[in-house]
Amino acid sequence: MSPLEILKLVGFATGAALHLYLCWLLLLRRGIRQTERILLWLGLSLGVWHLGNFAATIYELLGLPILLWWLKSAHLIAYVALALLPPLLIHAHLKLWDHFDERAPRRCFPFLIWFSYTPLVLLPWVVYQLWRDPYEPPLARLSHLIIPFILWFAIVQWECAAIDLRLARLVKAARERRAIEMFGLTLTLMGAFFVLTYVFGARHWGRVGRYLEVIAILSSILPTAIIAYYIYRYRYLELVIQRSLIYAVFAVLVMLIYLYGIRRFSLALEARYPLRAGVIETLLILGLMFLAAPLRRLTERYVKRLFAREVGLYRELVAQVGAAAASYGELARFIGFAERRVCELLELSYFKIVPASQAQGELGELLRLAKERELTQLEDDALLKRIAALACYVLWREGRVASLMIVGGTAQELTAEKREVLSVLAGHIAVAIENCQLLEEKVKLERELGQRERLAALGQLAATVAHEIKNPLSSIKALAQVMHEDESVSREYGRDLDLITGEIDRLNRSVSQLLSFSRPAVVAEESTHLRELIESAVALVQAEIEQHRTEISL
């Protein structure tokens, strides 16, 4: 097999498999919208086009004239699908324009869509020309239609590229804007490649022209590859490409090693040396079997590096945020740690987390708007300029806003990969903030409970002390009263005994107050005289009044 045959075989097989696989993913979805339905038909036409070219390549490799019907069928399938590509492409882009642009000229869209399908009136005649005998290659049989069709196809691609560039200015998210710009650039280059190959005669440049023709056809894989990349990495269109992509890449790599390496090397050795046919090829295939496992691991490593470079960084950040929320417990300390780690790992010059309770001024206004509109990310440039930020994420938790996450600095710092990490990290930070707040509330409640327990213990201690003091006081008072009744003692120590009895009464009142403090308070609603209340209060502190030589006037 020549390198051109290998390129056609592998390229057409890859194009058919990629487009039909993405169409199958779309069919598995429930509730396909109208725009996605157009994308489905566009993908089917691209997949069938490559499938027809793949079938024609198989016929060329087999070289069996008896299978001429196979070649006719392959060309018929390929060229019918190719004829559907321009109208479906412009139809899909007009639907996207209608979806994204509020000021789109929607009244013109139905006319433009119907007009783009009008060249298909020639399709029955083309089918007849491709199927009738005697057989001729399609480019020879339809030579007078090739240049008009290529010009039409190129103009459609350039128009779609212009629509993509307009949509890119309307889309706020940097990731989607970059995808649309790449899509438009690819369509522009494809249109130029087709015009160079078929209009300016590059296809007549011998072997180089044949390579250019195949490359022009295979260039249609690039836009779909861009969509597949965003599906694999960002779940674009809510689709998921499984790890089977790694094995598909590995299979293509093994096929290329066999066709370009093992096969050609074994044929060269057999032609130069008197070796038995197939021996060298068998030995090399056995060697490839032993290298399959490390080769698969190498492929997986590079595919992951290509598609998911931020996965390790994201996991590290999430792990550190979760551990910090569990260890710190205090919201202020956790926020300080999270801000430092995010700035270090993502290389951001400014990153701030503002709890909802602390949002004041401009941030308070943004918080109010986020609640009203139920936003998860502020993408309005005017709003972001008010707080001098590049991005602002609203962290929701159980139907309420927990905090704002503000990113500043230069536009070069905040790449699409970092935006993805921050958008996913926002949910984890919201959970961590809630955990810190719950821990703070728990600590506060524990402190209040401890304070109440200490007060209860103090009350029990007061009751015990009061009981132990009151009994001796009663005994002392009884002895003083007995001594006061004795006239001989009363005559000499009467004044002192009265003083002892008065002080014992004062101590009894203090102990009674201590006991009332230790008991649950009972508020009794009853009327009283204000003068009596004030006189009793003064009587409680009468000893301190006399000690400090203070005069109180009632």
C-alpha cells in the first residue's frame, strides 16, 4: 500500500467513525431541540460522505471488476451526502445565529434557508449520471458541475465563518467564544483549500495534487474534531465521550505503525535478502504485541495531558479546601487559607471570597442582583467593572447565596482552563463555607451551654454554702438571745449582744438572697409600696453605708 492509500483508508475511516459516533450520542439524548436536529443531519451527511469515500477506497485496494456495483454505490452515497452539506451547514448556522443574537434579521432566515436548498433540484439528475453505464469516475462524469459546486460550497463556508465571528463577539463565556472562533477559522481555511484544489487546478498537479485532494476532503474532520474536543473536556451539548476515545486513538496508532512501519520494513527486507515471505512481518507483529501495554499507557498519558491538564490541579484544590474547612472551623481563617492557596496554585494576582453577610456597597448591590436573577456567575462587563474584577462567581447553598467569589488581575491570567477550575471549585467552597458557619454556631452553642452549666454548678454551690452557714448562725443568735435575757450579762454586754444579733440577722438576709439566687426565679405579680422597696434595699447595704461614712437621704 502506498502512503496515499494508507492516508485515504485511515482518514476516511476516522472521519466516518467520528461523525457517526457523535450523531449516535445525539440520538441517545432525550428531547433533541431543533438546532441540535440540524446538527444531527449535518453530522450524518459528513459521516456518510466519509463512509462512501472509505467504501470506494476499499474497492480500489481490492481491484475486482466484478464489484463495480460496489464502487457505483459508494460514489453515489458519497456525492449525495456531499450535495447536502452546503445547505445543511448554512441552515445550522442560521439557527445558531437566531438563538444567540437578539438583533438577528429573522425575517430573512426562512428565505435564506429555502434558497440554500434550491441547488438540490439537480440531485436526481446527478444520481442518474453516477449510476448509468458505462462507468466513469465522478469527477469526469460531472466535470461541468465541479467548479460551480466548489465555489458554492466555499462561499457557504465563508458565510458561515462570518456568522461564527459575529457570534463569537456576542458570547460572554471565553470558552465558548474561543470554540466558535476556532470553528470559523477552520471553515475559512477549508473553503480556501477546496478552491485551491478544485478551481485553480491543484488536483491536476500529479501526485501532489492527489495528496491535496485527499487532504481537502479530510479537512472536514477538523470542525467535528473541535466539537469532539469540547464534548470530551467540557461536556459540550451535555454529551459525554467515554474513555473509549483513548482506545480508538491507540488503535489508529497501532494501524499506522503496522502499515508504515512493520509492513513496509518487512517487504524491504524480503526484497533485499532471501528471506521467507511473512517471517519478518510475523516477528515484528509479535514484538508489537509485547509493546502494546506500554504503548497504550503512553497514549493514555498524552491524551489525558491534551484534554484534561487541569484535573490534577482541580483535585488538589478540592482536597485542600475540604481539609481546611474541617480543620479550621473558623470562617475568617478558612477564607484566608482558601484565598492564598487559590492564588498560589492558579497563579492569580487577586482572588477574594466575600461572605453574603459581609457584602456591602457595590458588592451588596451585586448580591441583590444575583439573588433576583438567580445567577451563578456574573458575566456582565459593566457589573464586573464596578468591582474591578474579571469574573465573579455567586456561591449558592440550599437556595440561598453563601458568598461571592471575585477574581481580578489581568485577562491573560484567567485562562479558560482556570475558569473551569474556578466554576467547579465554587460549589466546594460554598459547602466549605457552610461547614465553617455550622462549626462556628456549634462552638457558640457549646460555649453557651458550658456557661449555663457553670452557673448551675455555682447555684448548687451557693445552696450548699448557705445551708452550712445558716445553721451555725442560728445557734449563735440563740446563744446571744439567751445571754441577753441574763440581767447581769445584759447590763455589761447588752449593747454588744444587740450588735451581734443585728449582724446575725444581716448575715441571714444575705444567705437567704444567696439561696434565692440558686433557686429558679419565680416572678410574682403583686402590688407594693415604692418607699418600702427602697427602704429594704437601703437596709441591705446599711453596714457598707456606715463603713464608708456615707449619708443617704430618702
